[in-house]
Amino acid sequence: MLRLALIENLRRVAVQVAAGRIDRDLADSWADKMIEVAEKDPKSLILIIADMARTDPPMTTSFVSEFARRLQSLSHTLVSPLTWIEQRLSESGLTIEKLVQLGNQEQAADQVSVSNSIGSLRFLESMDWPQFVETMSAVEQILCKDLGGVYGKMDFTTRDRYRHVIEKIAKSSPPSEEEVAQIAVRLAQEGAVKKGNEDRTAHVGFYLIDKGLRQLEALAKVRFSAFAALRKTCNRVPLLILHRLHSTDDNDLHCRFTCESLCRGITGLGAWTFRYSLFFMCKPTRGCARGTGYQHYWRCPNRCRKWTSLEEFHRNHALL
């Protein structure tokens, strides 16, 4: 986000510089016309001024500064265009001198802003963000109290995974992230008292990514959504769920529940059990072409809405 903010600031300054370049080019074109007419036919200068007035040029700092710079200190016949500019600016309570001074201040500010933005981008590129995050993280400081110092010896990816689990639990429960981390550390300390420091229950990871997660979620009073509860149930008893699906005579219901719930909900060992058990659990409905043996076929109402083979079903639902 910091990089995006700095890049956005550079974009803003670049847009202003581009707009100023356009206004200066416009001022140069009118100044060139007036200088040329003043040298050849001074009487026709009023016509050029009238043409410029009809186009209603922008009274920006870039336009006025460039126009005044080109016409000042030249022939006295070119005083009338500057007088017209002064009259236009007086309507807003400004003068050419004030607008030129304001333009110089804006240009200096833009230069400082661009310099600071580029310097900040270089600093962000050279900064060790993992170390910064862990130094500023209150959860990290709590987890480092893990007995035996095992947590502190892990790599950044593993520690970051632990912190994400705590963040996920805190989003679905009343305690804050710091309080969830304290509960995990307390459980690890209790496990060390019961089974010793060398047992895995004495490590906070047992309660964050292992079998102790359910105990931590219970103490944190996690509120699961309907889909999350279904996924946890499928992970605990995958074969029972498949057996119940197999026992039904409604093939459409069987395939729809399989596609939309189990394929998304089962993870870990349950997913592998489901993948390799599906071939044997599904009911055969017809054979395949001559010489290819016997295959399982069923109707899939989720995507293809036609009879598909086992191989096509796996490919369509990303089970292989």
C-alpha cells in the first residue's frame, strides 16, 4: 500500500507537469503569432489579441508565466496583450507577478515531492519487511514465549502461517488476536506441565495447525458458518458421508452434493480418501465402447449436465 501511495503521488505530479507543458505550448504559439505580427504589421496585433480572447485560453500559472516571459522586455507594441492578461486576472484578484510567484512555488514543491517519493521507493525496496512485520507484531511477541524456543527457531513462512491462523480465529470469535495467541501459549504451557517440554503438546503449533486446533477454537468460542461446519464434518468422517451418498437412489442429488460440497469442503486426508474411493463408491450405469472394458458413468448437474466418464469427471472438477 505504501508503494501504491507513492506511485500515485508520482502520477499526480506527472499529470500536472503534462498539463503545464500543454499550457506552455499554447502560450508559446500565441506569443509567436503576436511577435511575428508586431514585427510585420503592428496594426493587426489587435486582431490576434481578439482571436486569443475568443478562444478563452486558461489563466493557469504555466500559461501566464510562459506568455509573460516571452512578451516582457520586448517592443512596447506588445504591452496590450499583457494588459489584457492583467485585466483577466484582476477578476480573480490576481496579478501576473503573483501568479508567476505561485507557479515557482508549486514547481519547487513538485520537485521536492518527486525527490521524496523516489527516495521512499528506494527505501521500501531495500527494507527487510519480514523483520519489520515481526518486530511490530504483538502476536509475534506473544508466540515467542513458546516453551523451548521452538517457535523462534522456525522460518518466516511457518511463523507467518501460525499468525494467519490466529488472525482467522480472531475474525470469527470474540477474543482479539493477542488474546487468541495468549490462549495458545497457555495451552502449550499446560501441555508441558502434563507431558513434559519434549512432547508436541508443549508447542503452540499443536494448537494452531494440529489436533489441538479444535481445543483452541472451543476456548476462543469460534462461530463457524454453515459451510465451514459442513467442511469440518466432512474432514472428520469422509467415508461415512460417502456411504450415505452412495446409499441414495437419486444420482442427481448424489453428484450435485459431491460436486458443490465435498469437492470444495474436504481437505487433507479426507480429500485423498474421497478421490480414491469415488471410483468404487459410484454406481455404474452403463458400459463403454467395445474393447475398452467396463467404466463408471453418471450424470453431473453441476457443469456439463450430461453423462460423463470417471476421467472426465475428475478433469472437470479438478480432482486429479
